[in-house]
Amino acid sequence: MPVHESPKKRMRQDERKRVVNKANRTSLRKEIKSYRELESGEASKAKYPSISSTIDRAAKKGIVHPRKASRLKSRLSRKTVKA
């Protein structure tokens, strides 16, 4: 355990960030899963901009790597194109 104040503060900050990041990552995964469960068609076309925006925000916050975000959007957009 840290002895000085600054490492103690850093531990508190890191724990708060970990909890927030975990919640964001979980919600992102749930949204992606719900999008994948949609039937190809108008529903997926209507929801694609929303999921794309969510993935971009996660990449901007550092929840997922920007290249992974791009890969996810590309794979999900294929479902939209098929419709």
C-alpha cells in the first residue's frame, strides 16, 4: 500500500476510472449484441447510425482501440448493406 498522499490519490482515481470504463465497455458490448440480433432490413438500417456513433465515442474515450472501432463498424455495416 502507498505511504504518501499522491499514490493514494492515484489509486482512488484509478479505481473510479476502472469502474466507469468497465460500465462503458459492458454497455457497448450489449448494444453491439442487440444490433447483431436484429434481422437484416429496415430495423438494422435505422439503428446503424446510432451504433456507429456509440462505437466512435468509445474509441474517443479509449474504451476500445480506434482500429478495433473501425473494424467493428465495418463488420456491422455489412449487415446493413445486405438489407
